Amino acid sequence: MIRAERLTKRYGGRTVVRDLSFTVRPGTVTGFLGPNGAGKSTTLRMILGLDAPTHGTATVGGRSYASHPAPLTQVGALLDARSFHPGRTAFHHLTALAHTHGIPRSRVEHVLGVTGLADVAGRRVKGFSLGMGQRLGIAAALLGDPAAVVLDEPVNGLDPEGVRWVRTLLTSLAAEGRTVLVSSHLMSEMALTADRLVVIGRGRLLADTTVTDLVRDAGAASVLVVTPDADRLRTLLPPDARATAEAPDTLRVTGLDAPAIGRIAAAHTVELHALTPETASLEQAFMDLTHDSVEYQGAAA
Amino acid sequence: MTTATFPHRVTPSGVLRSEWHKLWTVRSTWITVLSAVALVLGVAVLMGGTYTSGGGDSDVDVVVLTLYGSQLGGICLAVLGILVTAGEYSSGLARATFTAVPARLPVLGAKAAVLGATVLVLGLLTNVAAFLTAQVFLDDTDHAASLTDDGVLAALAGNAAGLALLSLLALGLGAALRSVPGALGAFIGGVLVLPEVVGMLPYDAVDTALRYFPTQAAGVLGSASPLPGAPSAGAALLALALWAAAALAVPAVLLRRRDV
């Protein structure tokens, strides 16, 4: 269980994370989502005790990460940037980390095998591709057989096969009862792996929800109605429904579901050519949610 | 994934093993250490082979003469000290290190212990070897000496202790500044060059203070016969140890307060 309580991080006058509270539960994959610069990495560093919060606390299994006698067994972490010496081999990098906790060589070899790095374990990390570097970071995260894993953008730089491997790994880690927190700026990636979502923008919590609830609560579900009597149908709809004309014979109705619109049309003998419920895509829900908090917005071309 | 079973917790000896392992699994360590050893031995051979009795160097202390190379070797070891700490920040390894040992302070302590012990032992062995090699050439000169002569072994050990403390000073600078070029500049400017510049000032008090500066104190430690006007070996050792302690205390305080 990872818990952030009113976490705030200020650098000089700039507030990167503001009053952020959320809980990550064991047994599920929780996606930590937000546009670039939303404060995801800073939050993860505060959870791992690398950055000290200006206010608030982050706890892992009930206490601060740094106060655990064996932190690598509590949380395994893959951070955003590379964290190894380029001139050291993968095996020696992991062995050095393992020594701090008295973790045996067999465990180092095990995680090298799990991450598919056994064949390159004796090579210096300098020659590793981005994807191999990510795998080494994941191997380091698994080293202590941790109760929770925190992975910052784990699929960055991975090929499709690697991406699928990460998805499977995350799901199986969660199935083993571990707490899994994965950050990403890609909603589509999270939709495939995460059960729960913590969405932040500009350092604030925007949503702490499930994937299905996010789509529903985004409120973007609408019904597309094609009718030659568009203007008349519009006047018949209740005041809390909103209808916008997409074309002379097409209305987009929000706030009313398709059966209700169908009943109104039937009761007033309005001819309908099409009645199509449209749920917002997860991507759209995410965009709607974070639209105001995107740091750099491109103008429409 | 299988569940591993091991008595896992962070221990001081574990952190020491980790830092020892890290030290010897990168090439830069071997390059700097072997360069230092080669420089000390090479200069000792050069000094011994070119020495003539009654020449310009005849009034120089025999150990000082033999170990002229340790000034250059010391720079190699200072570079190593800086790489051990500041190098972790430039590669990003510091994040992994301090995630594994979030108490942070044991890491600095282990780094200092591992580097200090390594330089002390290797320095002592190299110095003895350099002395014996040089004596092959100096045997028939007025600088003929043996290890058991008064002050010789103490000076060889003192020189090694000086190298170890100077490398710890560099390690501390690297940990405080977190930048390899920054710490290297600070070491060369502050430790090697500054005393020479300050020494040009025409004040007696400055001259007295300078004798307790790191490189000067290390020089006293590496001399078999007492240098005129210099502090005692004990005072020099204390002064140098305080410099190294101060250089380690700064990052120790900062380490607890700063973000990684």
C-alpha cells in the first residue's frame, strides 16, 4: 500500500506538486497519469525518499520509505532517467545494489533471467539500447522481491514485444498481491494495463478512479441523432438535455440517453434515421480532464 | 515470479561491500590507481638513476626525493575520489544508490572507508617498493639508506597517509559539489594552486598558516628528517585529518538536507 497525503513540492517559487493525496492498493495495477510536466516523477521521487516534500507525507506500508530496515523489499523502483554507471556491467550493477541488503547472487541471476538480460549481463551498460536499459531498471526494481513496484514510464523505448512483456509483468505482479504503480503520459497504454487511475495535472489531483468510471464520469457520453425533423426534436427535448447541431439533419445530444430520446421521438412521431450512442474514448476523457493543465499546448494546425 | 528468501536488511557491512564492489567494477578505478602506482615507481627509478652524490639534490630528504612522483600520483587518486562521489551524480547512479540506502549517510561513510583504506594500503606498498627500487641505484651514493633507518618507514607510511587523506578531501569535494569538473577545479584551484598564490603574500602569519594547508602538511608527513620551520609530523597529520574531516562533514550535512 502506497499512500500520499497532502503532498506538496515547491522549488523556489514554483509549485510542482500541490496538496496531492491518493492511495495505491495492493493487488491491482494503478496507472499514474498526467501530461508531461504534471509532477509525476517528482511525486514518485518523494514516495522513494529521494526528494523531501515541502508539505505532506508519503508512506509505504504505513511508514516512510526511508524508515524501513530493508527498503528494497518494500518498493522496487524504476525511475525516469537512467540510474547506472555506463562503464559497469549489468551483473555488477545489480550485484552492488544487492550487497546493500545482503541479497544473494542467485537472486541477481534470477532477475537477470526474468528481464531477459542473462545473455548480456556481462556487457557494460554503455552499449545497451534504451529498451535494454529499461529492462535493467526493471531488474533492479525486482531485486528485493518487493511488496510494491513503482515504475516511471516503463515502456519508454521498448519495442512492441517489450511493451507486451511489461504489460504481462505488471499484471502478474499485481496478481501476486503486490502494489503496482505505473506512471505514463499515454492514456492508451494505461487503458490496456491499469485497473485504477490516479490522474494529475499541474501537480494537482484531477481524478482517482477506475478506468470505466473515468469514461463515464468524464460526462462526454453523447447520442448522435439523425432526423429530417431536427429543429422540432430539439424543442421537444427536456431542458437539462443539451443538443448541438452537427449538420442540418444531425444533432449531438448530451444529458439524455438513446432510449429516452427514442421514446420522445416516438411519442411525437418524429422520424429518426439514426440513433447512435457514443461513449467518449478513454483518450478523449483524459484529454478533457487534463486539457486545462497541459503545460505546453500546440495550436491546431 | 518466485518469492525469494534471504535475511534482507541494510547493514553497514552490506553498504561497505556494495561500495567496494562498485569501486572495482569500473575501469576508471584501475586506470587512476595503476597510473598513480606507475608514476610513483617511475619517478623513483628516475630520481634514483639520475642522482649523483653531492649534486643539487644532496640536501633533499631521501624519502622526499624518492617519492617526488607521489605529487602526480596524488592527483590521480584525487580524481578517483571525485569520481567515486560526484561521478554517481553525473551517471544517475546516485538515484539507485540512495533508493537502496535511503539513510544516505552510510553510503558516504562506506565510500570514504573503502577509498581511504585502498589508498593507504596501496600507497604504503607502492612507497616501500619505490624506496627499495630507488635504493638499488642510490646504494653507492650519499643517499644510501635502508627501511630501518631513522624516520624512513614513518615517512613512507606518512606519505601514504597523506595520499589517503588528500583523496578523502577530494571525495568530500565531489560529494558536496556533485560535479566531476566542478570538484576537480575546486581541488586543483583550492588545494594545489591557492597555497602557492597565498604564499606570495609578504606576511609571516600567512606563511605559518600555510604550513598547515593540506599539501604542505602531506609534505611534512612524507619526510624522514624534520623540515626546518615545519610543524611536527603529529601536528601535520592532525591538520590534514581535520581538512579531510571538514571536507567530508560538509556533504554529510548537505546529504541529509538536499534532494538527490
